Amino acid sequence: MSTPVRTYRRSAALPTMNYRLPVSHGWAVLPDATKELGGLTATPPGFRARLSIGGARDIDEHTARTLAAVLAHSAGYQVHGTDPHGLAAVVGTLASLLGR
């Protein structure tokens, strides 16, 4: 009698870290600006990042630089938001900081 062989499937999708930024007066802000990396955990190498900015209309330089540090080793990232101008501003700023 033979032993059944078990095969395990791995998902082809990369693991994803989700980040949700609060919005203050129309600006995307860090969850806890007094903590290292604004209270966000850096994306591990090989992980994708999904960033939600809600209805933010813009992002300031400090927040953008901190986010770039958080996303620096990610395998890629996506930004989601409800304001098209804010979405374009955040995507453009992060792209220029990360060179992607």
C-alpha cells in the first residue's frame, strides 16, 4: 500500500501589506507622527503594498518622504483614494521619491 502524496499549492500573488492613512484638513497624514516611520511598519522585501488615502487632496513633503522609506523595499505598491486630484498628487510624489 502506497502513501498518498500531498502537494501544496502556493499562491502566485505576492503577499500584501495594507496601509490606511488618516486625512486631516484634506491632507494625507501619518497615523502617529511621533513614532518611527510615522507609526507604520516598513514593507518587507518581496511584499507588495496597498496604500489607502481616502479623500485626501494632497500630501506634505514629510509624510511623502516617510512613506517612501516605508515602501522602499516593497515589490510594488498601489495607491487608492476617492479624490482624483489627491490620488494623482500622491502617486506622482511617491513615484518621484521612489524612482518608479
